Amino acid sequence: MSENSIQSGVTLPDEKKPWVVAVTELIDTPGASEELQVTWPAPAELAVPLLGVEKGSAMQVDVRLDSVHEGILVSGTVDGTLTGQCSRCLDPISQAVTIDIQELFQFEFDPMVDEDEQHMVEHGFVNVEPIMRDALVSSLPFQPTCSPDCEGLCDQCGVRLEEAGPDHYHEQLDPRWAALANFVSGDETEETSSDNS
């Protein structure tokens, strides 16, 4: 199947508005369904602070649109590439991600349901971006790691703990005694200077 393929009944969106699909031929035909397989550019701000999908990068969309009495049911998967930084060792991260989406786009507004929880068929179109965004961003970890067993960096010298070995150690001085240690080292310096003179 070609990179952008679609069965009859569904119109590809305007290139300036990907993620918006015309479903006019599915309206008022319960039981009818169509499949959509396209590659769309990732929208902006599809991320959490340390990890996300780069704006404009290719995302493979493979969804099925089913006409039901209440509206158009959109279900399927979206594939993309996550890039970012490990929260422990600061190494770059690049990994594939697959998001499952399923949402009913309603023909009529339901006053018994919160408006923010409803997605509508508007003027014969459905906008897949919000449901994809919600599914993806809510699945991203706020503290991503390059691997589950990443030990991170030494908080004293910055070396990777995995490479430092088990003998890596820094003497920990109680901060309450730090000023006294400086005072003592200062006295020793003065004594050394006196002896030299």
C-alpha cells in the first residue's frame, strides 16, 4: 500500500490542515466504515519538558472510521519517534512510540456530558489531532530514562556512575561543619606561612 492510501468514502484533508478528515460520505450510513493510512507531520508542542515528538516529524496514522447512529467512531494507531534527554544521565533519547486512539465524534451535543469531554463532527469533518495529542502526551514520563537501569551521574563530579565502578567514592562532609573546615584550613595556611618566614 502506498505511503498515503485511502479507501473510497473518506477525503484526505487539506495539506495545511492535516489531522482533519472529511467524513461526509459516512454520515447517515450506520454500519459503513473506511480505513485511512497516511503519514502526517507532527503538530507543535507534542511533548513534556524532557521528551516529545519533534514538530513536523513524520507520524504514521492507521485508523478506521465507523459510522454509527451517534456519530463517527475513530479507532486505530499513530506511530512516531520520541526524542529528548535522559533525566538521570542527560544522554539523548530516541525511540519509537505507538499510541492507540479510540474516540466517538458525535453528531449532536450531549448536555449531560461535560463539553470538554465531547468531540463533535463539525461541518462533515473530524479533527483527529486533539485525541492523538491527549493520548500521547498523557503517556509520556516526566522523568524519562535512556534505560530502566540507568544509574545517572555522580552528584559530586558528574561522571557516569555506570562507568565509575563500585569503588567510586567522595568523602561527604556534613555542611554544618564545612565553615569550620575552611576555618581550620585557613589557620593551617597561616601557620605554614609563619614557619616559612
